[in-house]
Amino acid sequence: MAKNKNNNPEHSEGPVATAIEEQTAKLPSDIFLWAALGSMGVSLYLQSVNKRDKSLFVGQWAAPFLLLGLYNKLVKLEGHD
């Protein structure tokens, strides 16, 4: 299955995005999953020691970590412009 590359310069990535994608593609994809699970664990601990505000703050990190992992996986599979 051939990948469709968009050669339209209006839709190409900028140099900063390209550099970030090249560096993050080197990271193993499961690091983001472990980061999400870790933030949930820390949140659970903080909840158990009655630090509710900190628990909610740290617990909200899980979704961005999972989204970053998804983005990382897509860049690895599809590449960048």
C-alpha cells in the first residue's frame, strides 16, 4: 500500500514541527502509556492522602499523555511532510 504524500507547499509542516516530529518519533510509543498510567497512580496516591486539588491536577495529565502517544504513533506510521 503506497503512502500518499502531499507535495502542496501550502499544507507542509514548518521547520519547528518537522524537528519536533523527528525527535519524538525516536521515543518508544509505550512511554506515553506508562506516563498516563503513572499520572493516574500519583493522582490516586494524592487522593488517598487528602490532597484533592493536587490529585485532580495530576490526574488530568493522563489524557494529554495518551494524545501525545497517539500523535507519536501516527507520525511513526505516516511520517511527516
